[in-house]
Amino acid sequence: MENSRKALLNRLRQEREKFAVKKNWPGMLLVLNRMLDIDPSSKRFCALADLLRKLGCFEEAKKNYEDAIILNPDNEKAHRGLERVGEKIKHLERVFSPKMLSTYEELSTSSVKKIRQQIMNSICEQDWENAAHYCSELTELQATPIRFCMEAAMLIKCARWEEAVISYDKALLRDTHCLVAINGIERVKEALQERKRYELKIITLDPEPEDQFRQTFDDSMYLGIAEDKKKKDDDSSGEIIV
């Protein structure tokens, strides 16, 4: 099943390139949305947002840039795109009535929009715990695979690995072939194994790592005192004892 999905993605990618050459934007929109249905990655949300921004669908572009950032807060291209589209929306709001900009606002409830804004604010402040909290609230309103994957992405930022796996599992319960969740679980498992190997290495090398840390801390705290004592000892060793 996974191989067939990859084959389908490759075919869609080829179709997307053909549409891009012909500047067939509606065709590209259809292909990108289909690719997102199969593998909703941060990169693809960003690509869709870029196209929507190009077509003047600024509110839709903003939403997709936000989804790209929630899935991967380090996606710099999505951050830049969100900034540009935000400036464009503000400019249009000064010129036109907000109701004339897009009908998309009518499709989204005020509660969801408010939570999404809280998530974006938390990400900008790099407050991952708060972002994870609001992502959890969003899954209660929209319990879709991609929302649980977004929640998992924030939990990973908080190093809450086990909880991230649970969120990915919830995504897989709703879509057993969700590639984002499948790949995410693999990455989390690798991270957990690496942490266990690291902890085991510390225990093997030092049976009492906390005591060692405390000793190191004490040594650094009293380094100046130790140096003064050494200096005094050196000075006294030079004295002539009669």
C-alpha cells in the first residue's frame, strides 16, 4: 500500500510540473490538494500557500502557511510567506471592506480561528508548551489526522516523546496510511532509542552521574578559592625556615 502511494505521489508530481509549465493554475491546485490528501507535509502546505498567494487567495494562503508552520516550526519559507501574505491582507483591509476579501472566513468558526491564532503566537514566541496546549484544543474541535500530527509536532518540540506517539497513533486511527504519522512515529522511536543509549552510556561510565555533576559544579564554584589556596601554598614553599 505504501509503495502504491509513493507511485501515485510521483505521478502527481509529474502532473504538477506539466501544469506549471503550461501555467495551468487550477490544475496545479487540484494536484496539490490531492497530494496533501495523500501526504500532508509542511513542504506541500507551503507550496499550496505559495500558489494561492500568487492567485490572490490571501486568506486561504494564510491558513496553509500556518498549517505548514505548525507541522514544522522551522520552515523558514512558510514564515516568510506568512509575513508577506499578512502584509497584503492588511493593505487590502485598508482599501476594501474585509467582507469583500474572501468568503473563506465564513467557512471557519470563530473558535477555531482564535485557537489557530494562539498557536501561531506561541510558535512566534517559541513557547512550545503553550503551542502544544492550543493544538490539543484544536483537535477537540477538528479531530482530523493532520490536526493530531500538528499536535505531535508541538509535543516533539517540548521533548514529550511518548505523548507525541499517542497523538500520531490517534492520527493513524483515523487514517491508517497517514504518511506524516507513520514517518513521525519512526523519528520519535529513533530519538527515544538514542536517548536510552545516551543514558545507558552515562550510567556505564559513571554509576552516580548526579554526584559527579554536583562535584563538577562545586569545583567550578570554588575554583577561585582553590587557586588562592594554591597560590598561598606556593608562596609559603618559597619561605626560608630558620
